[in-house]
Amino acid sequence: MAQVSITVNGKVRKADVEPRLLLAHFLREQLLLTGTHIGCDTSQCGACTVLVDGRSAKSCTIFAVQADGSTITTIEGLARDGQLHALQQGFWEEHGLQCGYCTPGMIMSAVNLLNDNPAPTEQQIREGIAGNFCRCTGYQHIVNAVQNAAGKR
Amino acid sequence: MATTPVLPKLVGQRIKRREDPRLIQGKATYVDDIKIAGMQHLAFKRSDVAHGRITKIDVGVAQAMEGVEAVYTGAQIAAFVPPMPIGTPFPSPPHHAVATDTVRYAGEAVAVVVARDRYVARDAADAIVVSYERLPAVVDLEQAMTGKPTVIHQDFPNNLAVPLVPGGTGVGADSSVDDTAITKAFAGAEVVISQRMMNQRLAPSAIEPRGVVAHFEPGKGAMTIWSSTQNPHILRTMIAAMNGLGQDQVRAIAPEVGGGFGAKINIYGEEYVAAALSKQLGIPIKWIEDRSEAFVATTHGRDILAYVDLAAKRDGTVLGLKLRLIADVGAYNMLLTAAIPTLTMLMANACYRIPAIRVTVTEVFTNKTPTDAYRGAGRPEATYFIERAMDMLARELKMDPADVRRKNFIQPDQFPFATPMGAVYDSGDYEKAMDLALKNAKWTELKAERDAAKAKGRLVGLGLATYVEVCGLGPSSSLPTGGWEHSGVTIERDGRISATTGASPHGQGNETTFGQMLADQFGVPLEHVTILHGDTGVVKQGIGTFGSRSQAVGGTALHLAGGKVKAKMAKFAAALLEASEDDIVFENGRVFVKGAPASGKSFAEVAAYAYVPVPLPPGLEPGLSDEAFFEPANNTYPFGCHISMIEIDRETGEPTLLKLVAVDDAGNLINPLIVEGQIHGGLAQGIGQAMIEEVVYNSDGQMITGSFMDYAIPRATDFPRFELDSTVTPTPVNPLGAKGVGEAGTLGSTPCIVAAAVDALSEFGVTHIDMMLRPEKLWRIIQGGRS
């Protein structure tokens, strides 16, 4: 077992973990932050995307021990003081989700995208979320959602 | 009353979804989010050979691992899990949830582990050593039909799961065949298009893999099972039957479900095993599929070969169609496997007046993952085959692809239209939808644009396809489960509304659309309506969500149940207001006598009276709760037209989709925003099939596309912005006039893209390209054209 100290959504979390424990499982199973989803074994689908030290990362491809000392934001930590994040609002207004399974990871990737580029073109949005699969929407309403959020910043 | 804003009518409006707040905040509960005290985890050891006899299973190391509760071989599981039932009437070989002596596809379960957590369970499964006597595998379906080099199931010679089912003109109810009409049609043909077409195998790939939590409580003798399923009531029926329990003793729950696309209709071995082990061991059991498992253990879709012959006159008039279909079942029949190609047969008539049609269906076992429903389930296959043939006909006759269709469309005044395939198309105006698509695409200018690009040496092509599909499944005569849907509506004592639906959604947004309907029906705010679903403990009866049936069948059941309650509530209001029930109006949160809103009562006051009915109006029982089953008299038949433009890189063969214009007619729409989302999603899957998706096996029966690194599902960068529009032709089949839209996008997109690729490469003399449009394949055509 290895000890880790990770700041998740503003709270310091200390835990003993198996060295092989994936960050995604640490978040889901130990911290019960089940908004972070797992959709593949190969870092392709992006359902598990969280922010690690402000950058989007696929938490199924990181061991919890590798995240020791880092600061993580998950989908549960995005809304502030009961106010939805602009991207959450955008996804809601533009029907950017259907089954919702890819949505937390998709939103976290989009957060990273808008942090880097507050006014992306449609093509830049499509490229920015190309690491996240959605099987329901065909992406068009997701693009609209990101545009909606970008327009509000 | 004048100060109260009038509630807007919600049906037909783009209302944002009520499901979303929990989903966008990570607060929804999917199966893998469920934890129960004492719960243990299930993992499966799966076959790594495609065909073989199990000679030895060594579970010693696994059993000794710390944290392992139990290990079972297939033979041990078979002692308490009977062979799995199917939902079609065809003969079928025994199929054990865990193989007992022979494995027939790579990925078939051979042993199971129950352990403390998923890591230990996986370690233990990996530590099980299975020895096989290898048998030859057969993966090609036409090869399989020769019975060489292997017969997969001993009672099914030549691997024929369904030897041959004929249908169409001249085929009697007793399957007697009279060839006169079809022979005459081809004898009179001035042109015959003949083409072998493969509609390839696909992995449905819901982003949430499957999962199940089974909790048998010995003290109660009752089972609760949570599963990522499209149809919890069917799950309940099957789990009860397989575990010797009554349906009253099983509660099946579909919590938040992360996509289905047809692959979560089937009730799987993993569900049966989890339930049975929970009962055996008296503990809650969880199994969560990982993606590698999903590729081999969740049913695949499509994989059907067609030999198409289309007879026509040189003016484009179609005279006859012959369609020989050979479907790849994979290693076993699943719940609906055998029925899917019969839907292809049913829709072989497409949008046209075809004087004589002959279709045959043959279904073949191979050493591959079983196939079953995938979005569209049989109908995209039919559309693809017929529309490809129509496109080839247009090309042969040098006609515009729209003109050849126009020549043959069923006309608006011909509905209801009985086809030679036994379908009765409810309503339609195919030309109107096509004309709108042509207008929106600026077809004439687009052709000029293509010609200009081609003149510059670019490989640009246009494709057009029309479709009609069968939705709103369906009358009980067409489904072994029954074809109705159920709904219950209760006005609570405080005037809020609870409603249940058996149409269990997994992204379709029923909480919103059904809420819109009830809010309008009762004249109350949407916020006062709750739609409950996905739990057989709450929803009394149901069939489930598939075949684009939620709105057309489930929505109608809701409407009917609401109508019954509303009629009763009108009686209570009439007593309160001393008026005739026929004059009672529900509007704006008020119940009043027509023309006198000010003297009415609030909706909540009438509700409260119904529960404390002093005095009780004569002939009435207290309370406001009722239910309805809706049995549709027919299916619905939505239709549309899709147009695409693609460009193929002359140097690399890489295709790029430049434009996709879709006009879809799903009848009346409840929420156009949600409808658009459904069409977008269908288009994405249809385009995915046309351009980048294909499950590939090597000759040993090993899947070589078993991860998202090898199996390409579309990314955001693969699409242009889709251009949507609709025509509205209501169906007479249900009082809503709604036809269904969940699968529409997969129908027209696929053939229109292949048509565009053929058009782009026309200079190389190509007339058909099998999907998917792998750059290598296109590059070879380009190279061949040069040599």
C-alpha cells in the first residue's frame, strides 16, 4: 500500500492505496465521486476525464499514486455556490447530452479547451473534444453547447 | 385570474431536458455507481480460442487467492443456470450462460469468479487455466454454409440456423412459392442491376458498458436486479423464469442507462449468472463489463450479405426485385437474433411501387460473437440494399438519382399501402420529403459544384437516398413479449402528477417529452409532473425501449391513461362546481366551467377533494389514479431523404464528408430539440458504418478490432454540421400522430454516403463499393483506374 494526499474539489484527501489503483477507481470507489465514468480500457473514450492541476487528463490511465500531491477537479467540483458552470449550463441549454454517460468527461475536456482558447472556432471545438467519444449526439449539440458557454464568458 | 400568466402549450416546443441537471453534475446513478453492503464482484474467464473443446479447467490458483469467495466452471454453473431462452420461434441450439464443454467464439465465458473487489476478481479470473482441444473455426458466412471445415452445432447441418425463409410476391402464408410474377418481371426487363453487397458487422458501443447488480434477499425470498438494460420488464420476466421465482418476487431496475442502441435489449448470460449466484450465495453480486469484454461479449449488429437483382425498364420504371439475404448469426441465437433479418425482408419494398418482389432469408452460424439488434435492426440493411440498387440503376441509365426514385415512389393517395412483403405503410409523402431535401441541399448548384471540382481533378461525389422504416413496434402479433406499452397516471393529493411508463429510456428524454404531454393534458406546469420509469417495482407493466417505440406506443399509453384520470377528475370538479362534467375545462392550473374561469377551483383543490370526497359524488370511487395499455393496430412508417457530398483524396484515398442534408418525417413531434438530437445520433452511427466502422476477424476467429484503438467510432472531427429539416405526415395509427424517430438517422445516411463515394470515383468505372470506405480500399480503386 502507498499513501497519497490528493486535493480533490478543494478538499485534501489522504488514503492508503494499492500502487496499481487507477485514479478513476480511487475517485469512484474510495471518494464515491461517481460522476467520473469509465468507458474503455485504452484511454480512447475520455469518459473518465478530470482536471489534474488544471489540465484535462484521462483518469483511467493514471495511477492514484501518480496523482499524489496534485489538485484534481471532477465534474462534481465544477458548479460553484449552487451555480452551474457555464459549460454545464451550455450542455443543458443546447441539448448537448442524451444518455449522459460521456457528459462529465466531455464537459471536463471542454473546460480545458475554453481555458486554453476562450473563443474557439467550430473546427477548434471539434478538435478540442476529439479525445472524447459520444455515441448518442453526433456531437453537433455538444459543439453548440461549447459555443454557448464560450459566448457567455 | 387575469394576473396569472397563462401556461404555454408545451407539446411541439423545444423544451430543454429535465433529465440533465443530474447528468451534467455527475449526480446520476448508473449501475456501477450502486454499492450494497456485503456486495462481491463477479468476473468472467473468457475463451481465447474461437472453437474448441474444453479439456481441463484448473481453478486451483484462483480459488486459493486471498479475497476470492468462489470459483465456478461452466459445468458447475449449468447445475443451477438452465440454458438461455430466446425470443424467436426458430429452432435454436442450447446456449449456456457459461460454456460447459465446447466454446464457439473467442470471448465466450468458460468460468466465473466471485471476489472481494473487481481487481481481485480479475486477477483470479486471469489465474484460471483452461486447456482446449482446438477445433477448426469458420468466420466467413458463405464458407460456413458449406459445412466445412466445421459444423458449429451438431443439429444444424451446414451451420444453417434458419435454412431458408421465402417472402414476397407469390409466396403463400404456408411458404408455398409461385414464381410466375417474379419470372415475368425479369423476363420483361430492359435492364437488370445485379450486385453482391455486404452490410458489415458493427459493434454497438454504448459508452457505458453493460453491468448488473443482483441482490437476492433470502429472508424475503425476493430478488432485486439492477441492470444497464433497455427493458427491465423483460429482464424481470426472464430472471424470474430462470431462477424459479415468480414475477412478483423479482424487481428489475434500469437505473440511469448509458446508451443501448439495441445491444441492451438482449438478456445476457452475465445477468443470469449474477442473479443465480446472488441466490446461491445469499450476497449481492456486481458485474461490470470492461470495454475489451464489451467487444466480444456484447452482441454485434448488422453482418448480412445480400445478392440484389433489380429489373427495370430503360425509363427507370422498376419491374421487379430479387433479394437473397444471408445473415451471420454468430455462434448462438440471442433474444431477437433470428428476427432481425426478417425485418430486412419486411422492408424490402422500400419507398417504391415494385410489381414483383422475391426475398429469401438464410441465417448462418459462425465462430463469432452473436449478432442481435443494433440501431435500426434490419431496416437500415433493407434501405441500404435497395437504395444502392436504385443508385446503380440511375447510374446505368444516366438518370439523376432523384428522378429514378420519383418515377417509382408510392404516391400520397395510395396510403395505406399494402406491400408484397406484408407491411401496410400507414401514411407518407416521399416526394415531398425528397423535394425538400433537394431544395435544402441546393441540388442543382451542388451538382455544378461537384462537376467544377471534378474538372479540377478533385474526387468529389454526391449521393442521395430515400428511406421508409418500420417503427412503433408493434402489434402483439409481431413481438413475443407483446407489442403494447403501459402507463399509469396518478394525480397526487397535492395536485402534482406522478406518471409511470414502461418505455424505459436510456437517453431518449422521456421524462421531458412525457412531462410536456401531461402538463398540456392537465393544464399544469411541467414542474408539477414527475415521470417514473425503469423500475418494475414502480412501473406495473411494460415492454421497453427499442424499435423507435417510446413515443408512438409508450407516449400513447400515457396519453390514454391521462385521459382516463382526467375524465374522472372532471366528474369530481363537476360535483364541486355544480356543473356538467362535459363543460369542465383544465387550464392554467385551474379547473373551471367553460367560460367562467374566475369561479373555478385550483387543480390542487379538486385533487384534494377527490381524496377526501365529502360528499362522495354518486357512482365515483375516491382517488385519481388509472392506467392504460396501448396496443397499436399497426406499426408506423416514418420516411425521409438524405443527401451527402464527400471528397476523396486522390493521393491517399481518404474520404471526407463535406455535407449531409437530412429531411426526416416522423409524424407529429413532441419536442423538436430532442428529435434533432435523435436524428443527429442516428446520422452519426449511419455515417460511422458507411465510413469507418467494421468489426474484423482473422481466419482463426480472433477479433482484430477489439478496442477503440482498432474499432473506429466517430469523433467530433469526423462530421460536418448536419443540415436537418422535416416534413410532417401524421400517422393514423395512434392519436398522437407520432411515428418514432430514434433510428431514422441510420437509414438514409449509409447508402447516400456510399453513393457519393461511387460518384466521386466514377471516372474509375466503379459502380459499387462495399462498406466501410477504408482509405486503402478507395486508394486501390484509384490506383486500378490509373493502371
